[in-house]
Amino acid sequence: MGAFRRTIRKEDPNLTSPNSDAAGVAVGTGTAKNNDAKLSALIPVVQDGRLRKMLHMIEYYPSRKIHDLAQECNLSESRLQHLFKQRTGLGLGQLLTEQRMQHATDFLVHTNMSIKEIASTIGYEHASSFTRAFERRFRQAPSCYRQAQSQHKMPIKIR
């Protein structure tokens, strides 16, 4: 039988106050009130320069992988993920996926790019992997999302 074990962390002077910021992110507490928090709102809250640089890279280049980000920050992948979670309360992988999905919705609505092209642009090697991730996030296939969004844009004509 397993027992529930509570981990107690020492206060880290590099962390900001554990109170929520304007973006709804509980910084330094290991939790986030809003996993969809925009990076632009999160960037000013993060005091670590390496993580701030990484957040800018994620915002503008959603196809970046954790491996690439870790190299840019001169950290191991596991250390980067741990540090990111500790400082922001968000999982780095979840944040990357969310950013990719947000970029994907923009491409689906505002371009005629194929699903395969979108998948490649946002960092998926296979369109099928992108489609599965998109369906997990939005509960519908990318093509259905595109079709639904285009129908909302067209005015309905009554004859």
C-alpha cells in the first residue's frame, strides 16, 4: 500500500510572492489558476532571466522542443522542466502544447494551409500526432474546427 506523502519546500528568495498575479497565475505555489494564461502576462512575473528568455522563444516560435529550450538556457531538460514548474506553477510540456494549439487555431481560421502543413509548422513530425493532440484539446478534429469557424464568419442569408 502506498502512503500519501507531503513534500515541504523551503522558501526560495528568488520566487515572487505566492499571491496571484493579474494573469491569474499563482506564482511559486506550484499551482496555476489558469493553465491557458497568456505568455505575455506570465513573462513579466517570471524573475529568472533564463526562463523569461525561454518564454519569449515559446511565444514566437511554438515549434521549439524542450530539448532546444534547455540548450538555449544551458540547462538539462529535466532541470529546466523542474525550474519552470517551480517558478510558474505550470508544466512546460503543457504550456508548449497549449501554445502550439493556439497557433494551430490561428492557422486553421486565417489560412488555407493543409492540416499537414500546420502540423509541421507548429512542430509536429506527423499530422496524425497533431490531430490527436488537437482533438484532446478541442474535442474535435482540426478540419471540423476549421469548418465550424468558417461557418461562424459567414453571414446567414434569409430569402
